[in-house]
Amino acid sequence: MRKASEKQLPAPTFVAEFADGTTTRMSVFTSLETLDWKRGERLSILAYQSRFQTHEVPPAIISAWFEQDGKVLAQRNGKSVP
């Protein structure tokens, strides 16, 4: 159980850049020790589809990273997140 004096950090933010230049950003509930790349990618795809009101598969994710408080926690470039 968390003590009242302990500060809870917000969930990390997943940032995805798609091949067409679109960027999505959203908080992802995940462990900081084991970042959930698949969840971040799924949420990014849904955000893309929602933004453009489509059910079509969006372009590939060419770069993705998790960040928290302005610090990059982990990054993947040049390919879709596996």
C-alpha cells in the first residue's frame, strides 16, 4: 500500500510517428520496468483512426518512444513496433 507522503508519477506517455508525418501521444498504463510497447502501438493506431474517422489500417509507425517528465525512457526507430 502506498503511503500518503509518496508522490505518484503519472503514467508514461507513448509517442508514435507514422510514415505520413502524423504523431500521436497518449498516456499508457504500464510498468516502468517493463514498458508495454504493444499496448502503446494499439492505442496509437486507434488514436490515428479516431482522428481521421477511418477503420483503415494506418501507415507504418516509423518511430516510437516512451517518455515521462520530459525524459525519454526508451525508443524504437525505423520500424513498426513488434
